[in-house]
Amino acid sequence: MSEAGTAKPSNTPASFAIKDCALVALATGKKVTLLREFRRELQDIDAASIYHHFWGGLLQPRFEEREYNNDFAAWMQHGIHDAALAERLAVLDPTRATDLEALRCEVLEQIDIRLEEVEYLSWSRASQPFVFICSQIVVFDTGRRLQRPQELAKIVSQLSTSSIFYHFIDARRRTEHGHDDFSDWLTLFGEQYGPLKQALQAVDPYFGSLSELRRQLISLLQSHFPEVHA
């Protein structure tokens, strides 16, 4: 996330390296048409597939708003044609789960509850299969470096949505405490940026588009650094 400047004193906070990314979809070879088959595969599928089906859609170009925030919920509606299960999975927020394994358990629990409620879902075949996909993140260094927090307020509007994804969403599975890269970097500058750090960590990036998330961050950073845009 951050890089130390070679010519700086040792007590100077490290610079922030602006990165960009892309998600490369990888086939798993797993395809199902029954809800029980889906449950069985989900129980053992690589966690990277769960990550892809919850988060990957944010980076896919689209001309209209997503009906469901994750692929699992979308398939329950359009493949299994069970609106109740689709809605239950749609409201699951991966940012609230401690990790991908906890998220897996939440999805499995909702499926089990629904299978107990409606017997025909055990044998009803979907009108379209669900294909499990994994993804691998490819990271690019843009070469841009920030030295002070105020510079973040200046540059955030220029960041691509995929850069926002990398630093604000993907960072949560990379950083030690599950925080975004921006708030982690602010920690290096002391307690004066504590309120801004808390405000950043309070932003839920899941229910909305990356463009909407970027607008939230712009508003938040500008309110903390009004002098930058005066």
C-alpha cells in the first residue's frame, strides 16, 4: 500500500502509492442446476469464488443499475425463481462478515432455512445453470505518490473506479485490521486524523456503485480539508 521515500528522515510517514487494478475471471469448472447442488458446491468452493460473486460485479461495466448486489441472489431469482431466497441473500452485507468463511456460512444458513420451508426447492431444476467463477486481482502501480493527507482530498476525484475498488474495498482483505488503505495511511500521521479515519471506516461500500462510492469519498475528504477546495 505505502512506500517509504528513500531520502526522507526515518520519522517521516511513508508516501502513499496510488494503485489501480483489474479482476481477471477464472473458470472453476463447477456448474449446477439444482439448489442442493449449489449448496454442496458452495460448501467447498474456493473462497476466491465467493469474493468474486459478491464483489466482482462492481468492476463489470454496465449501463443500468444492478438488480441484485451479488450473483447468488440474482440466480435465486432468475434461475431458481425463488424471490424469497433471492431477497434474503440480497441483503447480506459482506462488509459485516468477519471474513469470507463467515460469509459462506451465512449464505449456507439462508439456503438451509429455505430448503426446510419449501420442499419442492430440493428437486426443482433451475431454468439456467449457475456457473461458479473465481477471480484473480491484477494490480498496477500508477506511479503517483502522495506525501500528505491533504493531497488525498485533491486527487480522489481523479481516481478511477477500479483504483477506488483496490484501495477502499480489496484493501479490507489485505490489511491487518481489515481497513481501507486510506484510513490505514492516515494512522501514520497521528491522532489528529482520527475523526477522518473513523468516518472513512464507517462508509459501507457494498450497496451502491463504485462511482457513488467515489462521490461519497470526495464529499467526506472535502469536508475535512475545506482549504484544499477553497
